[in-house]
Amino acid sequence: MSVVPVITIDGPTASGKGTITSQVAQALGWHVLDSGALYRLTALSALQKNVSLDDEAAVADVALHLDVSFGEQGAVLEGQLVADAIRAEDVGNAASKIAAYPRLREALLQRQRSFRVMPGLVADGRDMGTVVFTDAPLKIFLVADVRIRAERRYKQLMEKGISASLTSLLEDLQARDLRDTTRASAPLVAAADAVTIDSSHLSIEETVAKVLALWQRS
């Protein structure tokens, strides 16, 4: 039985992982795993159920019993479309906080691996190449300057009509980067065999082309 090919795309918040993952998968005709969405869905569900984000066991239990599916319009939680709700800044901050919990990461591990089906998978996250799909033939570590990431996020929010402060976004990203890179469980780090791509001064199309070229050579 042939192994299902996987391309992992890890990196910090707002580095463009989601967009690049989606476009690479579309070009290859593969499936997509937005692993961050699972953490955001867990955070949203915990907030809706008034579960304390400081209670690791309770948060892990929420993850184990998530009633979630992904459709063309995005994530559906307990029958409700929540594609926009899980992108809210408060949910993102909550997800970043709980993502440090080892019990939560273990609860979501098999759910993430279940996305690996033919013809292939492009998986986006922070530990896709280091923990979830360690045998992936191509691992990308996508980075960008934190100020550029903040400006990109600010532009996205403005285009959606959501008010935001560039200064606050920059501070939030710096705080998330610190949490993600220093947590004890699966910290954000490039896999030893990953290829780092700095998209600070690359367009989406240029970044996608780099990933596809690397895949063709792998």
C-alpha cells in the first residue's frame, strides 16, 4: 500500500500559511488540513460552554468531543457555521494559550492524522512537520517579519470591515510568537529537514511557486 504524500507548512501566526496551503493543495488537487482551526474550534467551544481556559483537563475533554466538520464554506461546529467566529482575535488568543497544553495536543493528534488520505494532503500548522507528520517528504517552514505579518493581518481585518489597531496586533503577534516558541509541548520550530521560506517580500503567487517547485524536485 502506497504512503499518502504530505506537504507540511509550519510557521508563526499570520505568516500566510493558510493561503499558501490552500493554493498549493488546489494546484496539486490534494486535501487541506488547517490544524490551527482545530485549536480555534476547541477554544471557541470552550468559551461557549464557559469552560475555564486554565483547566487543561476540561479543555482537552472539549477537544475529544468536538462536533465539527469542514465544508466548502468553512468550519461547522455543532451544526453552526463558525468560519468567521473562529478567526476573531479573542478566539485566536485563546487558542494560542490552550495550544500549550500537552493533553489537548494529544487529544487532537489522531484527528489531525485522519486527514491524510489520497491523493495527498497539504497540512498547515505549527508542529505538522515536527510532530504530526514527521515522515512528510516535503516540509516547509514559512516565516515573515513580525511587523509585515501585523500589517497583513491589519489589512485583512480592515477589508472585512473589522476595526483593529496595528500597534495592538503587533503586540499580540509578538506575544503569540513567544508563547508558541517557548512552550514545553511541541514548540514552534523548524523541523531539521524543513526548507525555510521567508515570505516577507514575496507575493502569494511567488511563495506558492517556490513550494510547488520544491515539491517537483523532492
